[in-house]
Amino acid sequence: MFRFIVRRLLQMVLTFVGATLLVYALMFSNQGSPAQVIQSLVGERPVTPAQVQVLTERYHLNEGFWAQYGYYMKGLLQLDFGTSLTGRPIGDMIAQAWPVTIRLAVIGVLFAIIFGVTAGVVAGIRRAGVFDNATLILTLLLISIPVIVLAPLAQYFFGIKLSWFPPTAGGDPDWWALLLPGLVLGSLSLATYSRLTRTSVAENLRADYVRTARAKGLPRSRVIGVHVLRNSLIPVVTYIGIDIGGLMAGAIITEGVFNIPGVGFNLFRGIRTEDGPLVVGFVSLLVIVFLVANLIVDIMYAVLDPRIRYE
């Protein structure tokens, strides 16, 4: 296991370098003169020669692409994400936005796991029953509605008409203000968790080791709770690891609708204003989240299924 973790860490380093290089190239490659690059970054706003000189020195636009990328990676190793075109340190922006998105993602993940996995287990045990069919219809309905439609509907009905939740989160949202957008964000994950769990439970109930456990006289609760559920959670855990990073980046629409100053909101603002350093900085953070989440998932495989061994 130790060698596996070391090997995965080395792969994470290579993946991180490749991902950040790709994003950095998309934002800053094929550039002309420093003045042209700065003008393309700031849009139609006028740029004075003094501003051109300052931005050229700050972002090393008078040097080659690989030198610029080297400066960026050197800054990342020193935990310096650079400076946005507005002059604000990107690290400070991440420090302000990160806790908000974490709280939002925690609400969404917990909501999806608690209700999605529970509904999937019950539906898998009672497959072809009333609950199974109702869960299938509900999950299909949730999957078919995109977040860009679901978020405004939830905001209108539950935030404005019924006044059950705050319609917008505001500048410094607490857990209550983030509850409704968190439920919206986790609704699609809930549907996927439920369907994955249902399929996996139904398949494992027909496995040979389950019939052996029943033949040995083990109680039904132990067969399902220990043997079936433990093996059925492997594909769910895999999706959760991918989904955590997706929730961080996929919260762009939800954070925009509910006015949440999180990672997705800042990332969308950087894309809209063509703020290259801001986009690269926040994407680098999301890449780290994806890599760490997948490493944790790989380690949990051995915990859930002792048959899995890494050489």
C-alpha cells in the first residue's frame, strides 16, 4: 500500500503539471507583443503605456512562454497563485471564496449521500416494487432538469414565494443561507448516487457470496449491512471522489443564481472578464482538489473490499 501511495503521488505531480500547463497555454499562448496581450486581456478598456509596462513586468510578457510558465510554477511552489488583472492577490481571493464553496459542497454531498444512498439501498432490496419504481421516476426527473433551470425554480418557489429559505446568500453567507443552494447542487448527485447504489445492491444480492452467507444462517441485516452494502459502495465511492471536484467547479451556475461569492462565482467572473491569471489560479486549485479526492477514493477501495490489493 505504501508503494502504491508513493506511485500515485508521483502520478499526481505529473498530472498537475500537465493540467496546469494545458490551462496556462490556453490562456496565454499564441500571444503577440506585450501591448497586444494586455489589450486582449483587458478588453476594450484603454491601456496607458505605463500600465503596459507594469503589467508586462508583472506577468513576464516580454519573455517566452516556457519562462512565463516556469515563473508561475515557481510561485505555486511558494503558495503564490499570482495577481489578478484587478491587482488583487489571487491567494487572498481563494482564501475568501474557498470556505464558502466548501460549506456549499458539504451540504450538497451530505444531502446526496444520506438520501441518495439510502433510497438506492431500499430500492435495490425491494427491486420492482412500488418504492423502486417511484425512486426511478424521481431520479429520472431530477437528472432531466438541468441546474440552470432547477436553481431559479427553487429560488423562486422556496425563497421568494414560500419564504422558507433566503433567496440569495449575500457576501458572507452562513450555513442557513447556503442550505437551499446546497440542496439544489446536490440534487443531481442524489439521483446518480441512488441509481448507482440501487444497481450495485441488486447485482450483489444475486452474488454467490450472498447465497453462501444466507446458507450459513447469517441474519438478513448482517448480510445486507456488512456484505452487500460494503461491496455495493465501491462504485458509489468512485463517483463521490469525482463528484467532489465537480461540485467545486460545477457550482458556477448555482453560485451565480444565489449570488454566492465562492470558487465557481469567481471562476466565472474571471472567464467573463478574460482575467487569465485569475482563471489559471482557480483552475489550479480545482485540479488539486480532483487529484486529492481521487487519491482518497483509491485508498478507500482497500478499506471497502479486502480483495483489492495494490502491488
